[in-house]
Amino acid sequence: MHGIELNRPLVWYSRFAWIRFRSTLSPGHLPKISFRRADIWRLELADYDTAVMFGAENTVSAYVTVNAS
């Protein structure tokens, strides 16, 4: 799983939160998760099966419209 965020402090927060959370899981159940900073508008999403986007409704709608064609 990959987390992608433009805001650098949110990337750092996500990494820190994952480190704290994974310590509660047993070693055999640790999924590989990474977080990186990237601009969603310039990212090629064809490599992913699923994308979940959080943001203002008009921004999400604009992204879906642009990338649907």
C-alpha cells in the first residue's frame, strides 16, 4: 500500500503514525506500507488498482473528469 500526499508535514505524520501503530501488530501480520510526497495531479495512477482521494468535492470531481478520458 502506498500513501501519497503533497503536504510534507502530513507525510511525516503518516510515517510516524504508522511506526507507532505497527508496533501493536504481530510480526507476521505487517503489511508493507509506504508514504511519499507527490503531486496527485502529476502522478500516473494507471499502476494502481484502487485510488482513494480526500479533498474538496469540486477538486475530486475535477480529477475524476480529467482522468476519465
